[in-house]
Amino acid sequence: MRYLTAGESHGPQLTTIIEGIPSQLSISTEKLNDSLRRRQGGHGRGRRMQIEKDLIAITSGVRHGKSLGSPICLQVTNDDWTHWTHIMGSEPLEEGMTEEDIKRKISRPRPGHADLVGGIKYQHRDLRNVLERSSARETTVRVAAGSIAKQLLEQLDIHVVGYVTTIGGIHADRSIPEILTAQEIADRANDSAVYCLDEEASGEMVTAIDAAKKAGDTIGGVVEVRVTGLPPGVGSYVHYDRKLDARLAFAMMSINAFKGVELGLGFEMANLPGSQVHDQIRYSESEGYTRETNRLGGTEGGMSTGMPIVVRGVMKPIPTLYKPLESVDIETKEVFKASIERSDACAVPAASVVAEHVIAWEVAQVLLDTFPADHLQQLKESVEARRTEAKEF
Ligand code: EPS
């Protein structure tokens, strides 16, 4: 399984082409649009989200609601494009016009963004050419690809949910998701303005976002993704590039503005003895092998244990600040203080939706590496066989 995305933030549309989804999978446009809607939400989003209404168009690979096994193409229109047709059009400039005549040319790289290094790398003197693609707008179609993966996993009783655990130094009670089902977690996250399961912390997070916005600043946070129902042995201890935990870390770090990843107790493990880190093994006829605790976050030796996967990622505060930071103009080489027109004060809630979907994609991909299948029934049988083998082992 693989996918590629294309599209600029203020271009006509975003596209993804997905390859390797088994045939015979029911694909719901409603679920796809629901994922896109959730990604657009969350307290702290800026004005751009009032312009966009992200809706999916499926243009190949699905017929009468079912996957065909051929590449699936998903497209989302940028409504803002109508304001940018001249600035972002693909046609050559009109005769006599230069890049200088185009409005919104950027020569002032924003600290913390891809602007400066991307400009050097591709020799773009108009840094808009970098900004347009490095923008988190691209996560729209990554979520769409992940929604297809989620729909595949649901058919196998594997559920993936994402939510916020920290914003701007305010922490949710980490024990809450332990006692909830995947559906309960999803419902509770949806009820919160910041997709956080802890009601009290949610309120404080909203206040913190408002305070940051008022101060012209931005704040980051931590998101957590849980995967339940994954059978044991998905991934590999044999090859470094097939390790499930390594692949999850890659997926999480591939999200715009993410700077760190941990599984289970994560970095806290540095402070604890082995006896308080590893999970003791238990056996019962009804459940097979389980672990008494889940401090390792659901993987051992690069493979799923059968316990829930618990993976967290940290998002840095968005670097587009109303409060100016110093940078250097690439034309004049003069120091300037950047002042920005439009930004999100906090996109951590939206990032929890992105994280849920990129992790779902990665899990589906590693699952299909472990159990290759052309059609859904074949995959179902392999997964069920592994569950039985694990119990009878
Ligand atoms: C983004 C800047 C803002 C965000 C955008 C990501 O967009 P604009 O520059 O148009 O105001 O709203 O996020 C999205 C468009 C999105 O769909 O999430 C950036 O610079 O990364």
C-alpha cells in the first residue's frame, strides 16, 4: 500500500492517489467527509477554515460503493482558490510581467517554517513557492487516505482513535482513555472544543488558546492515538524497516510541526527501573495471552502484542506568529520583524485528527505487509487465523 499527495495550499485542489487497498471494501463518502470535517475543527483555528468546506470527490478506484483493487483517487477543492487564480495559476506570466508584478511575493522567510531552506534547496526567490506546499493544508488529503485505511481496519475489528492530551502546558488526566471503548473515546473527543477527553482540562485549554491568541502568540501540545483490536505479531523483529513501532514513529513525525514521538510510558521510562516498565504476561482461555499492564504501549520487538497501541506525538507551536520574530529579507539582507496576517493560534486539536489518520494508514500498511491480500475476505481470514493461532499457542 502506498499513496502520494499533490496540491498547493491556495491552488485549485488537493489530490491523493492510493494504491493497494484490497478489493470489495465498502467505502463510505460520509465517513470520509466526517473525517475531513473533524480535521477542520477544534478551537484555535484561524479564518481560513471559515472559507473552506472540505468535501471529498472520489474519481477512480471505487464503483457502486466498493473498492475495485485499482488505484483510488481522492480530490478536495480549495474554495480559497477563487481569490488566488492569478497569483497561483499554472499558465506562464503574461507578456511583459515578471515575478515582481505578482502580488503576495514573499522574500521574508518566517522562522520555524520551511521557507528559507526550501528556497535555497529549489532556488525559489519567491518563497511562496515553498510555503504553498509546506503548508499543513496538505494534511487534508492525508486524512482522506487515512479514512480509507480506517474503514478497512474497522472491517477487521481494529479501531483507531486520536485525541489531545496536552495544550500549552495543560495536561488531561491520562487514565481516562484506559477505561473507555474506542467509540466512547471518539464521542467524547467530539464533544470537546479541543478534542480532549478530560472535560475540566478542555476548558482550561480553551482559555489558554484564547490567551495566546490575544497575546499574538501560538501554543503547541501533545496528541495521543490508540489502536485497539490489532492481533499479535503485526510488524517484524526480523527487519529494521518492518518494525511496527519504527513505522508508527515515522508516520507521527511526518505530520507538519511534529517534533517528537513516544510509545507507552515513552520518555518516562528513563526514570524507572525495568521492573516498573515491562508488562507481565498472563494467560486465560477466553482472551489468550495478555499483559497485566500496557506500559510498553502495545509493541514488543517491533511487533504488536495484541494490547492497545498507545502512541503520542508533540506538536510545536505554529511558527506563523502575529507577534513578530526577527528574520532576514532575502532580497535586501536586512533584518526585519515579521508581522503576519492570518494564522491558527493552535492547531493541536486538528493535529489529533491528522495523527489518528496517519497512524491508521501506517497500521493498515504494516498489516498488509504482514498479511498480503488482494481482496477483503482474504485479509479477514488471515487476521482471524492469527487471532486463533495466538490464542491456541
Ligand atoms: C497554514 C496557514 C493557514 C492555515 C493552514 C495552514 O492557512 P492560510 O495561509 O491560507 O491562512 O489555515 O491550514 C489549512 C489551510 C488547513 O486546511 O489545515 C500553514 O501555513 O501551514
